[in-house]
Amino acid sequence: MIRVFVLVALVVLSGCALGETAGNSAPSGFPGNPVVRNRDWTPSLKEFSGVSMVFVPVGCFRMGSEIGDPDESPVSVSCIEQPFWIDRTEVTNAQFLQFNGVAEQPSAWSDLNRPRVNVRWTEARDFCKARDARLPTELEWEWAARGPDSREYPWGDTWQPDALVQPENANAQTAPVGSRPGGASWVGALDMAGNVWEWTSTLYDGFIYPYFHDDGRETPNNVTSQRVIRGGSWYDITDPFYARAANRGRMGADMQNFNVGLRCARDF
């Protein structure tokens, strides 16, 4: 699990290294060098048992939003000290079958390349574990979506309706994962806005900022309380406000929904 520290003011980090693509290895110079500008990073991919994951380096960003809902504030500068991998796309129906995922409810759409939905938090947690991975923390998810520039949306700071699967273009259903490449985040993760909500490991506790991972919110055995979901979905992004990378949702860990799926993370 990552370690996190929170600063009371913006920090300037030295030793930034360009993110050079390095095949199936982490970029040269990492894991230790922080990235301080999104444009200084070049996405790096690696496959784990056939699943493409993107490398997420260390660094700091402004977590939360001054213009969002009350549970997105106060904004705090939070830092990732340990790099990690995160799935390039949401977990598909095909991947869920490949790793013998177990869920009480079938997926709402059976196409193999669509997101696996109708998965409880415990089922998502156990699926990632079967892949030698885990659910991302809320902090990890937001960092992978926004980067050191603290972007408004995964792709940038300007609303682009065609960069995500949302009600105006979804035809009342999910889309195959990765179908909106223009919406890629700074690390190369796709569909971090729209298509389906994604489970995180984090307990929802209302006004939780600053983020401290060791204050109980990452308790793995609480299987009924609400957990944070991130990213919005094809069904409910009715306004750009709900596509923001800082936007938070929550759902009971013992519930499933036709517009909630998952992506996994993996320690470096």
C-alpha cells in the first residue's frame, strides 16, 4: 500500500525526469523521481497476464475542488510516495471471466469488451486480489486521473463532450472500453470519466480531506459501509460538473449497480 503525506502549501519538487517509454519496464529513473508537470510524463504500459496496465509515478497534486460539492473540500496538496500500476481500462466482461471473477449478478451487457458491472465492492476486491492486484485508493485514482497539473478532467481543463461516454452519446448503454481515446489521462488511463463508475478501496466518510490513508478509511474488512466510487457513468453525467476528476460518488459495499464497475491497481 502507498504511503501518503499532506502539505499545507504547494510544494516545488526537484529532480523531475521525463517519462520515457521503456517497453514493459518502468521508465528509467523511477520509482523515486517525482513528476511536477503532466507534460513531462510519457505513458508507459505493461501487460500483467494479458491485462494492460499503465505506470503511475510519484508526485504531488491538489486533491479536491473549490467548485465541487462540499465533500470535495478542503482542497489539500497530497503526495504519492510510491509508484504503482493501474489498469489502462475498466475491467471488461472478458477479463472478469479470464480470472474467474465471482459476482452474484450477471453483467448488464454481455459484450466481452464492455465494462463488467453489477459487481459488489467485495466482489471487485476479490477479483483484483485474484490478479495479484488490488482496488486503487481514492487518492491513487484521483492522482492517476489528474496528475501534478491537477486537471479538471482527465484529458485537460476544458470540457470536451466527445472525450467520454456520457448520456448524449451513449445510446443508453455502456460502450466498449477505450472507445474514447481522446479522453486519456496523463498516464494513459482510459475512461476515467464516463462509461461506468469505478470502485475504490476507500471508505466514504463525507468530509475526508486532507487524505490520510492510515486513519481507518482503508479498512479492508468493513463490507457494508459505503465505499467511494469515482469517474461518473454513461447514465448520470448530465452536466460537465459530474465529469470532473475530483467528483466523488459512494455506494454501499454490499450493493451492485448497472453503471458501476472497477479497475485494479498493482504495487510497483
